[in-house]
Amino acid sequence: MQPAAAIIELDGLAVSLGGRAVLRDLRASLAGRCIGLLGPNGAGKTTLLHTLLGFFRPSAGTARVFGKDIRTETAAIRAQMGYMPESDSFIAGMSGVRFVRLMAELSGLPPAAALERAHEALFYVGLGEARYRPVDSYSLGMKQLVKLAQALAHGPRLLFLDEPTNGLDPPARRRMLELIRGIRDGGEARVILSSHLLRDVEECCEEVLVLKAGRVAVYANLEAERRANRRLLELEVRAADGAPAAPAFAELAAALGCECAPGARQRLKLVLPDGVEARDMFRLAAGAGLQIRRLDYKRDSLEDIFLKAMEGDADGRV
Amino acid sequence: MAVFERTYHRYDGPLTTRRRRFLVVPRYALAAVMRSRAFVMFYLLCFLPPFAGLIMIYLRHNLSALKLLGMRLDRLREVLPIDADFFSRSLALQGFFAFLLAVVVAPALISPDLRNNGLALYLSRPFSRSEYVLGKLSVLALLISTITWVPGILLFLLQGYLEGGGWFGEQWRVLGALFAGSWVLIVSLSLLALTVSAWVKWKPVARIVLLILFFVMNAFGRVMEMALGTWWSELLSMRMVIETVWASLFGVAPPTGMPAGAAWVALLAGTLLCLGLLFRRVRAYEVVR
């Protein structure tokens, strides 16, 4: 299978604002259908999005979106993007449908097409009945949805969603994440999801770029991580009389091609080779008269990645 | 993204041309402005002086109509000539209405976008800061045009038609002065009003600031002129500066002793200052140092 073409290439990108370096020498090639942008507050997530949108000029390096340079082809890049800002953003004194229509027309849609797409976008995000009300009167959750609608109405190829679940109650948050997954799975638009909530990113994203103090701490493929983690087991093996039997089982597993390492509390960590499944471990233990008392898959991969990234000064790929 | 499908689809239909996209802004803004009945009433009021001018020109060329009305205005032609001075005074009067119109409309143009973080939405599209400013400027330009040079030129053409003979040849300068003078007013006034709207987020305060800039500065300039006996202080008065520029365009006596060159330089400097201040403010996000 061909690797997916990169949608965003960061090529030594650096940005200084007010004399302070906010982004430093970012290098990565982002290619997933939905890419999470993670990092603690002040890590530079929003600044990176704003720089890609052309709001801030790079102080060094550059970036390319769909192969177009952000320094020289800002308008062409923006024409393919939809942006949902983090803060409350709307045009006062307009109904939802008029607001979204204006935004679509500014993106270049003719008035009739813009009106049609505005209605469709508002229905799609679930604001069908509220679309004639003034945006100023919307609740926080509705304002988040109308921001998503204006980002979608002109039919972009790439969506920038900056903290889309901010301030949402659990049902609204679930609905927002469902919409993001729907867009991702539809395959018509790629999504960059900036968030400080690991759960949001984990539920929607295939790749994750973790920023720390303006640098790339980690760029990881979550799908690959999940696949790898399914091959990492932790076992507690005992003999029939209850005595620990990890070393004996390790020898048997090694014969099957597993990589083995002793774990805490006399447990055994195993990496399964291709073609060997967890059920083979039970078969192996039964054949040797041993008992597997505990078997764990590695979980919380994103949290591990994030915590590891926050610990050191990592700069690379997991 | 058909409603019944409830899935997202890209738009692959035709797009509008980039050059005319800024006109989307005045279309929406004018629709919002015209929703106010009070504004529509005021806007109609702005057409009263050109309408009075129309009647005056008509009666001037139909003395028999005056006689029918029993009016003894046989010497109207001598008392009130329709010449450069007439059109210059008409423009000055319409300039006042234009200022009031800018005070009413301009504060609602940029400050709400800044207050509600709307600029990030405009500028995240293939829509530049210059197009945004041009779009907002054209709202005022369209409204002020309809009460300044458009009726002015129509009156000029009517007078020329009724007068006949060599009137056009004698007064051709007035036509250019009407058009150029109106645009001097439109650009300088609109930029000043938009700059205030961009820097003062609260609409009523922005209106008060505009009134202060116009009336108080005008009065201050006059007082200083009387106290110091120099025209330098008149440069503080936007009205005096613009009227001096108009006088140079129409070829009539200037309202003060301010040289036309100084007025042009002051106007240009003020316009550039407003542009600089405006673009400093019109950004998707402000960088806090």
C-alpha cells in the first residue's frame, strides 16, 4: 500500500511573536486523515494553526500545505481550508444561516450556492431549527456548532479545529466528536484537531503531533502504536503448585520467536512476532502444565506517548 | 452535504472572481444598515438639499412658473447664479450630511467584528486585510456617493441642459471638482470613521469620539486661529482642511487663509495616518507583547 501523501510539511518552521520565540525549528510531515495537535497550554498549538493560515509570518523555515508554501501561496492555501477558531467568533446581528452564508460567499461561493450550502451545513451540525435565530443569542454549545458549520460550508479539503469541545457538556461533546469522526471517515476532508484533551484526540485521530515549549516533542502514528500495543503482553505465569514460573515460560515463548523481558512482581513482558497470537500463549502454557493467571495488553498508548514527551526534550518520531 | 444524506461533501461548483469578492461585505452591511427605519428616514433627509437644488434650477429656467405662483423673483438669475460657488456650497452642505451618515454607520462596521473575534473568520478565507478594509470602506463610499457627487453631477447636467449654449464649456471645471471633491471627502472621512471604529470597540463611544474629532477640533482650531492669528491651527479642523481643498478644486475663494498646498498635505498625512492605524488594528489576532 502506498503511504499517504503529506498534507502538511513543516520544514524548520519557527515563529516569533512580540520578540519571543513561540515555535522553534518544527520539522514533520503530517499525512493522516485526522491529525491531533497536542500539548500543554502555551505549547504553540494555536500559533502553529495560525501560522499555517497565514496570520503570522514565519521567522525562519517554512511549511507547505498540500504542497503550497505558506510564505507565498497563502490565498491558495486558505481557499482549501476551513477554520474553526478556539474563541467565540461570529458576526454580530446575523442569523445563523445568514452568517454561514456570508462566510461561504467570502470563500468564493456564488450567493445561491452559498445559501444552499449554509442550510446544509447547519442541518449537518444539528442546528437545523435554530438557523434563523441571531447567532448572538446562541448557547455556548450552539456557538461551537455554528463555528463548525461556517468552517464546512464552503467544502474545504482541510479542516483546522481548534479546541472544538471547549465548554461543551458531555452529550454535546459526544456529538461534536461524532461529527469529526464522520468527516474523517467520509474521506472528503482531512482534519487537524488541536486540543489539550487526550481523550478527544484519542477518539478521533490517527496521528498525533505533540508540541512542547514550541518544539515537536513527538510525532506518532496512533494506529501503528495501537497495532504495536496489541502485540505487547504482560503475563503472570505460575506452576501447578502456585510457584512463579516466568523464566520457564520465557524459554518456551522465546522458542516461538517472542521477545521476552522480566517485568515487575515476577511477571513477564512479551512482544509477539507476526503470526503468533495471545491464544498461542494459553496453548503453550497448557502444554507445559503451567497456568496463566493474568494477561494484560498495553493500554493508554496516547497517554504514555504524551507523558513520555513531556518528561524529556524528545524531538522525533515514536 | 445534502441534508438527507447527513454526510460531508466538498464543494466543486463554480467560484466567484477574486477581484469582486470584497463587494460581498458592503452587500451584507448595507442590508443590515437599511433594516433600521430611523436610518432610512435620515438617509432620505440627506436628499432634501439636492432636491431643493433641483427645484431651484428648474424655477430659474422657468420664470413663467414663478410668475404663475405670484412670486416676484425676476432677478433670480442675478441674485443666485448657478456656478462653481453654488456647487461648492452644495457640496459643503452635503459634506455635513455625509459626516452625520459616517457617524451613524461607521462604528457598526469594524468594532463588532473585533469585539466578537470575527476578523479571524474573514481572514482565514481567501480574503485579505486590504479586501476587508476595501469592503468596509465601500459601504461608506456607496452611501456617501449617493448624497454627494451623484446628485451633484445630475444637477450639473440638468443645469447644463437647461442653460444650453456655452455653459458646459465655461463650467467644465465644476464637473471634475464635484467628482474629485466628493471622493476627497469620501476617502478621508471614511478612513477616519473606520479607524475610530477599529480602535474604539464600543459603538456609542466611537460616535462620541467622531463628534469630538469633528466639532471640538474644529472649534479648537478656530479659537486658536483667532488667538494666535495664524492659519496653522486650522490644520486641526478637518472641515476647514477639506473646504480649503474643495476651494482649490472649484477655483473659488478659500474659507480661511490656509494655503491649498498645506491643506492637501495635511489631508494626505491624515489619510496615511488613518490607513496605518487601521491596518495595525485589522488583524486576525493581536499579538500581546
